[in-house]
Amino acid sequence: MAHIDQVLGPADDTVTFFQPRAMVYVTMLWVIAAVWVTCLGLHVLLRLAVGDSLPAGELVTYLEVALIVPVVLAAAILLLAWRRLGWLHSSMHGLDFAATGRKPVHLPWAGVATVALRHWGPFTELVVTPVADDFATVGDAPGRRPRMRRRAGEVSYLVDVGLMSPGPEVLLAELHRRLPTKV
């Protein structure tokens, strides 16, 4: 029995991209550790420059702090963002996405003007530009408003995809499959 509202084709062709918590934790850990160890090193050098002596016990304390603080801080940040990491769904209905801690956005395929990647590595972002502002529908889930970039009267949505699984190259291939002329 056919119904006029039935969709021809596969029942569910959704491709899901998500940020694995372990990858987010490790990336935050090395970024926080790099900044923290640099600040501790500068602090020690400043103390030595002003003539303050560093006993061996204090040096060991600095090493302990350099190892412990990044681990604890990265874990605390991940716990705060536990259920709010970024994601993206590509289906026959359109593109659904949310940046970390942000409200979700739905954009039908007809409403997508262009998509592109910017930056590299774990800091890669997907830039989705709708044909017009009214094509994008912002969800009512908890979170801050979606990340947006406004340039020359054009609004684009930004999604952090550098740590998504599968990776940004697979995401770009999926979007190219759906939108061959707009990627």
C-alpha cells in the first residue's frame, strides 16, 4: 500500500558524525598541559630572575603540579560538557548539527548555499552558509545560541568538526555526495 507521504528510497540513510569523549579529553589535556607548563616555566624563570632561590622540594612540587593540574582541569571541563559535545547528522531531510554546548540547527538541502572547512587538525570547523536566514531552524534544546559568523550581509553557521568521528575528510565527502556543486 502506497501513501503520498512516504519517502522513496532507504528508510534511514542518516550518517552521524560525533565527537568521541576520549578524543576531546586527550586534546584538551595536551592543550591545557602545554599552556600550564609554559606558565609554570615562566613563573620559575621570573622567580630566578628576581633572585629568589628554588629549593629542591619546591621544584618537585612544581613538577607535581605540572602533572596533576592539566589532568584534573581537562576532566572537569569534559564533565561539564559531557552531554553537550558537537554532532552532525546528514540525512535525506537535510543537515542537522550542533556545536559543543550550542542549540541544534536544521537546514534542508535546498537551503544550503555552501559548505566548507576552515582551519586544520583538531581545530577544524565546518562553515555552513544557508541560502537565506529563514531556511535554518534553530532547535529549542538547552544551550547557547548556535555559533554564527556574519560577513558582508551573509550569515554562516560554525561547527567544530576537527575531533569528530569519522574525520573531517569523510564529512566533506558525505557533504559532497549530497551537494556536489556546493562543497
